[in-house]
Amino acid sequence: MKETITNYIIEHITKQKVSGISEDEDLLGSGLVDSLGMMKLIAFIEKEYNLSIPSKDMTVENFMTIEQILNYIESIK
Amino acid sequence: MIYTLHHIIEEASKSAPHAIAFSCLNKTLSYSELELKANQLSYHLISVGIQKGDRVGIFMNRCIETAIAVYGILKSGAAYVPLDPFAPISRTVTIVDDCQIACLISTPQQQSKINTLVKSVPRIKNVVGCEPMVGPSGTKWEDIFAQKATTAKRIEILEDDLAFILYTSGSTGKPKGIMHTHYSALSLAKIVVDTFDFDEDDIFGNPAPLHFDPSTFGYFVAPLVMAKTIIVPDAHLRLPVSLSALIAKEKISVWYSVPLMLIQLLQSNTLNEHEFSSLRWVFFAGEVFIPKHLKALMEVWPHAKYCNLYGPAELILCTYHELKETITGEESIPIGRTWANTEHLVLNEQNQPVRNGETGELAVRSATLMRGYWNNVKLTEKSFHRIKIANGYDHIYYRTGDLVKLNKDGELLFLGRNDRQIKLRGYRIELDEVESVFLKHEKVLEVAVVIIALEKEAQELAVAIKLKDDSDVSEAELRQFSSEHLPAYAVPTYIEIFDDFPRTSSGKINRRQIADIIDQN
């Protein structure tokens, strides 16, 4: 799951040239993911893992790093 | 007496030393801490050879150190140049070269980008806040703050000295540097404080990055009344649910952002979940606020006062319109009247004032007017409208390029542009610059950038490309190429390759028809 999400960000979202993203990197603060990118990422996660993410859960606490995203997905599965 | 921007915090640190000046996430700076740390940074800068009039870059995202960098650089006698860490490296290199920056202030988070940057620009000799792997010497923040800050020589700084340079999109494809002096920026702060009822109990929300002129509100206006500024972190700005929680938690009383950010807050459906009773003022600028959204916002936050601000970065701001009563949700919001120390003209194509109610270009004369564009006298002169009073004495107006007219209440209405500059989600973009970037690609023959707008609030940039004979290039490659030269917000959403362009009878590219074609696809 970690690899799938990391690869999706690298291949489809970020406009920067990066080879990898560490689990605790601030995706939003580093500019890897912008607002539109975040919407794309959330749509991807919903489709890929057959989830429905309520808008109230789209918070810094749940989506700032890949680690937080993984924890969040586990928590709502 | 306050004559320069850094006098603001020198005064505040005497009157209210323990009051919080800036806060970002769990970090805070009181006025006395800010004064001390800014002094320490300025002594360091002077010790590495920074002289009055030099330019020092600030390469940081939104964080508490931005405040120390701004005031530390000003105290050293240099001007600060904010560099957007999210911008493509080639654009940053262009700016660093254009205004000859030899010193950068940064943070450890920017380490990898700083490494790339210093490799491309050998002129950078010093970096504060992170240590580059190669090249210039780096000094950690801890070492700056460990210095004894008492022995440095005092620099005499005048209000006429350069304070900062803001780079913005230039139609030739090269960004242009808007120079503001201590006088023009301090004038802005004084006028704003004079116009509205801010005081030391206010808490300003500052979402603007340093390279956007609205940051002058958080960094200079708030300290002038000894209020607190909350620097909104990047992550919160991209997740409206968290932004809404932050505004409530920090008890922000003065908010200033582009309308889009407020619309996103509204659409996050969280404004009923928190307590926003502290919010007194909501300011917006940068683009037209669609009245139906503003009306909805005013219904959710009925206790706040609302004010439309207007001004190109060359003037920072120059007009305001406070919404006194509920709005219909249909009529467009005026940009209002010019404020103190400011006057305006509405000019026709012959540079003569139009009659009341007629449309013309807005030209503004103000204490907040920029000094000019960095190293570009020709462009500066072109942007000024001079009225000669006597030999050697002119009244200088800035030509905004914005078309306006007076409504029946004597307030200015914004009607559009007289050139190809646009505002997209609050960002200022020159369509000619976007075209010039694509033209740099070796396989591209002709380019037309257009705006696709199904609705006013859903505008997107699109580009039509005609390739040179026998050339082949993918849209993905063109996208990658443009994102290496343009800030992300100026990279077109749609890139389409055309065999040939539709043309008007005079042979010009028919952009309207291109927009229709792309729109239908």
C-alpha cells in the first residue's frame, strides 16, 4: 500500500523530479502535493481501496505525510 | 518616531516586549525575542559583508523564521527578496541572477533544494539556516542565536532605502522585480492602520507567502499596532477542513486572503462546527469575489465586517470598499475608493481623464507607489503616467492596466484588463509569458494560450500548440517542459497539439475559436 501511494504521488501528482518520498515527509509543506493534487490523491485512494473518505476527515492530521495516510486508511477500513 | 519598517518592531519591543508578535504551529516569537533575533541575524549578515542596498534572498516556506529573516535583513541595510521554494529552479535562478543575490536565508527543510540552487548559481557565497553540501558556507540558526548582539556597528537606514523586491510575471517571459522602499511599505501599513480599527488585541491570520504583497498585512500592519500574526502553515492552506479549525483555534480576528480560499472554507462545510466569534474583519483581494459566494459567507459569519481591497503589487493596495449591508448576491462588488495619501485618474486611450461614468484605465498616485522595476528603467517609465507641474517636478501615477468606471455612488468598478494579464485563483499571470515559455521548446512553431471558462469560478488555462514540420512531441513532454520554467499555477491545465490554427480574416490567430475547440474536447 505504501509503495502504491508513493508511486502514484511521484508519477501522477508531483511536478517536482523526485526519486522517492520518505514516510514522514510533509507532502503539503514541501510542495510535493498541492491542493488539486490532494484531491486527486484522495480520489485515487477511495477508488484503489474501495473506501469513502468523508470531507471532514480531510485534515492535516490524516493527510500530511504518507505515514499518516496509511494510519488513516487502516483506521477506517 | 517610526521612519523605517524595522523601527516598527524596535518600538513594539519597548512598549510590549512580552506580547506575541508571530506564531506558527507551536512556535512563537514575542516582540523582544523578534527584536533580539533579528538583530543577531543582521550582525551576522554585516559580518559576512552584506552592505546597505544589497539584496538578500529568503528561501523558505511559511514558518516562524520568515519574520526573523525579514526584519534581520532590513536591519542590516539590505533589501529582502522572497524566493518561492515551490517555483521551478530555473525561475529562481533567473531571479537570483537578475538582482544579484549573494546570500540566502533558509531553513533545514529546504536543504535539498538549496543544494541544487547553489550548484546552479556560483554567485551565492553565504547561506543562513542550512548548510549546503557543496559551495558556499552555511551558518545554522543556532549559531546565529548564540552570538552576542551588542557590538555591531550601527547602520544608518533611510526611509528612501530599498526594503524588498517582489518578483511577478513579466509579459516578455522574464519575471520583473517590483521595488518597494521602507517609505512605500511603511506608508501602506500606516494607511491601513489609519483606515481600520485594529489594535493590540487583534490576531491577524496571514496565509500569504512572502512573495505575495498581501503578506505586508501580517508582517508590517499587525506589528504596527503590536498585534499578533498567525503564519498559516502550508499544509493547512491545502486542506480547508484544517484551515477552518485553525482560524477558530487561534481565535483569528483579522483575516485577509484571496476569495478562493474563503470559498473553499465555505465549501468545506465546517464553518458551523467551530466557534468564530473572534473574527471581526474579513478582507479579500486579488480577484473578483463571485457575489453569490460572498453572500453565503456573510450569512455564515454574520458578525464579521467585510471589505474588498484592491491594488496591484506595484502599489500593494490603493482602494477599499467596505460592505455596509447585506448584498443581493447578483451585483458585482465595487473596488471602492482610494484611501488616504492616494489619488486616482481614469484615463482614455489619449491619456486624458474620461467623463464620470465612462470606462478607462485606472492610474493611481500614492505614497505606497513602488520605486520602479529592478534594473528596468524603460519598463518603469512605461508604467508611469507623468503630469508635469514644472520643470523637474512631475506628479507620477502608476498605470494599473485595469479598466474601471465610477458607479453612481462614486465608487470604482473593476471591469477587466486592457492587456493579456489575468488573475487565476488570485495568481497574476501574463499570458504572453506562458506563450513565450512554450516557444522556447525546439519543436514548437506557434503557441496560443487561452482561458477556458465554463463558469466564472472554474477558469482554466489551456494552450494550443502548432509544431514545426516533421516534429513530434507528446503533450506530457510539453507539460514537463513548461513546468520547469513556469510556477505551477501558470502551467496550463490543457495542452493540445493542433495541425493548424484557426485564423481571423487578417491572419491573426483566432484565440476565441481555439478556446471553443478546446472547450468542446
